[in-house]
Amino acid sequence: QFQLVESGGGLVQPGGSLRLSCAASGFTLDDYVVAWFRQARGKEREGVSTISSSGVTTKYADSVKGRFTISRDNAKNTVYLQMNSLKPEDTAVYYCAAGQTIVTMHPQLYDYWGQGTQVTVSS
């Protein structure tokens, strides 16, 4: 069974950091482009970042550029999202997704999704 499991979310103060992990089971993640999406309450889901299967190509939403870094460890079948200088507007449920696609943040091109992890940025 193909499964993605996110972890690392939590409550953090503004300016703080978190590292999210997306671990795959049942399939080899290094065959896939992986992306992080987020959905805040009452808002539409938005793409945050994506990384190619090799890890060479990455993309970021303008709202997180310079603060978030996506990376992958194919040996561990895991993708990470390092989030620094967090802001209250980063509060959302964060999802990872995997697809055999181009490097894109169009959610409809991703086949497998995790259940999400809550990130709350508040003082």
C-alpha cells in the first residue's frame, strides 16, 4: 500500500523554526517529484514548494522564498521542509504529495497524498 506520512508539525512562536518530514512507504520515493502544499482554515490549498526526483530542481511559492528549504534523502525515502522565520500567516495544515510529473505546484498532477500535519505559528 502506497502511503505518505507527514510529521514535525506543532505550535511555534513567530520567528521560530520547524522541520517537516514526509516519509514514504510501499513505494520508492526517488522515482517521484514531491511537493508540499498547505491549507489554512477557510482558504484554498496552495503550493508551498516542490523538488525533483533527483533533488536538483526546486521551486518555492513567493510567500516562503528565503525562509523555507525543501530537501530529500532518497536513501531514507523521505522529503523534508525546513521552515525558518515562521509567521502567523504560515499557520495551516501542511500536506506532502508525490507524483510522476514535472516539477510543478499544480495539485492535480500528484497521485499520492499524506494525511497532513498541523503547523500553528502564534505567540
